[in-house]
Amino acid sequence: MTNDLVRFEGVEKRYDNGAPAVRDLNLAIQRGELLSLLGPSGSGKTTTLMMLAGFEQPSTGRILLEGRDLVAVAPHRRGIGVVFQSYALFPHMTVAENIAFPLEVRGIGRAEREARVRRALDTVHLPDLGERRPAQLSGGQQQRVALARALVFEPPIVLLDEPLGALDKALREEMQFEIRRLHRELGVTMMYVTHDQGEALTLSDRVAVFRGGRIRQLAAPRTLYERPADAFVAGFVGENNRLPGQVLRMELEEAEVRLDCGTVVLATAAVGVGPGSRCLVTIRPERVAVAALRAEEVGEGAVSARLEEAIFAGDHLRLRFSLGEGEANRSVVIAKRPAGAGLLPTPGGAAALAWSLGDAVAFPIEG
Ligand code: ADP
């Protein structure tokens, strides 16, 4: 018995004559997990969701739900709950009628319907709003109703397409907690589409990072953040310094890289990087150690820099450094420091930057 609830097998989708919107998709969604599809606009996330929901058909390949091929099954017979960004509630029906709708379609009797609607309203913490119309609710409340409607018939999987995209930041964060709570309490499998990497990291058990219709990496949030598979994922998930250069020498995994600004740094080489190759050195701002010293004074591995600017950001300081000599070829390195931590260089002053070898990764530059 496999733990896979859904499988995409060799799925490709072409609209009309265009380039494939999704290609070579092999993805298993495990029972009970919250899997996010993360990627920039146009990378194929919604197309993937729509094929599982049944609103689009794959051009090739199969999609299985609990081992059953879905391709010939109409959307309303798939038994999948869907929540969109625009709430898609029926405006002329009350909240309770909206939530009862999927039960009515399934021929569930009135008493049972009413009990389930009450339970669903309790689950999304709106016990008293059943008689309102959607227009009488706030955006966050409408989205809770949409969630209740997607959950009320106890589908094996709920698909959410940018469900919080229309909400402001505070409400979005509140609803992220809400979705996590529902996922945990109900144990329902969820597939969640977002272009917001912070949201994907916060919510997910696993994240599939899309680009150009393909999955670039599928991993738990921490792995994605700490061990991105390529330069794209390293740049898209979390903040990263990205310093272009060329590999001078390599010893095992350790690469000596001359950055385009002239500064030489050490980094761990990713697959595909060798002596002489162009690369992008990435390093997280919170992993850059800073000392108010000249590099010669701190010894091997440290790099000379100049502090251009220190920006107060409440709980931390953002320090912008430049590396290299000539004006034309400067590299910029951002470091994050807790507010009030230690002695800092003065703006315009010399500094030494250092990092552990494992925190700087040299990736091949993508064409
Ligand atoms: P995302 O959800 O990541 O923003 P989409 O799946 O919506 O990406 O789009 C992937 C690609 O498919 C894009 O190039 C988009 O323009 C194209 N596309 C999406 N929907 C349609 C459609 N109905 N007809 C034609 N092309 C489409």
C-alpha cells in the first residue's frame, strides 16, 4: 500500500500551439501532507492545479487519485475541494446555503446537510454568520466561507490557488495560521499554489519549486532554504547575495573564485562547477560575519569590504557592503545583524567579511 494520494505521471500540457506550460511532470502527493507549488508567474503552477481539479486536460501523461486514472472523470465527480483567490461564492445565497451547495449536489439530505454546515462554520470559526450574504462579510471571512465550502464534503484533497492573494499582509498571516490549523486538525491533504516564498516556507510540509513548467526542486522548507538545488532556487527562496565570478582553482569541493569585482573568495562548488567555469556565488545575508577590521587583520578566508550603508529595520540591521576596487566592478554584499549586536564598522569605513565555507555555494550560471 503506497502512501501516495495523487500521482502525476509524465504529464505535459500545451495550450493551443504554444510552448508547453507544464512539462515532464512526475509528482506524488502524499496522504495528509500540505504540498505547495511555488514559482514565479507563468511557471505552470495553476495549470498543474487545474489539471488535477479537472478544468484542464493534460496533453500527455496520466493523473491518478488513489490509484484511479482521473483523465476521463469530470471535475464534479473527482470529489476534490477547490479554493480560488477570488472567493467564487454565490452572491445571491446566504453563507449557509453556499456551504450546503456541494452537499446538495451530492444528494445529501436536509438534516444531515444542516448538521454538516453547522460543523463547517464552527471549524472555520464563523458559527454565527450562516444567514449573512457574502457581500456582508470581510475579505478574510469570505475566504473562511470558501474554505468551509471546500471542506464540508470531506474531500480527500483540497486545492488552494493563491487563496490569500487578495488579502492585506496582517490578514494573510492570520489566515496562514488558520489554514495550518485546519490542515492539522482535519488531517486533510492540501495542494497550495503560491508565488510567495515566505508563505510556502511557513505553510508547507514540502514545496515544489516551479520554473518554466518544470519542477526545479521538491523538498521540505528547511532543505530548500539551506540546500537549494540550483542558482534559481537559491535566489527565489529566501534572500541571497548573488556574486558572479570565475573559478580559479578547485580542491575537492572547495572552489577559489575570482568575483567580477576582482575579490577572491572561497565557496563550496555545486555540481557542474569546475576550474575555469563561470559561476554565481550565493550566500545568505544572515550568514555573513562582519568585523570592524581590515581583512589583513583577521586572516585567511576573510574578505576586505567597505560599509556603504547601515539600515535600521527594527529587529535587525541591514548592512550594505561593497567589495572590489574600481567603481565599475563593485560587488554588493548584504549582511543582516541583530540590532544592538557588537561593534560595527562606521559607514564608509573598512570591514572584514567572512563566512563558513559551507554557507557560500558556487552554482553554475544558467543560460
Ligand atoms: P502560474 O500559475 O505559475 O502563474 P500558469 O499555469 O497560469 O502559471 O501558466 C503557465 C503558462 O501557460 C504561461 O505561459 C501562461 O501564459 C500559459 N497559459 C495559462 N493558461 C492558459 C490558457 N488558458 N490558454 C493559453 N495559455 C495559457
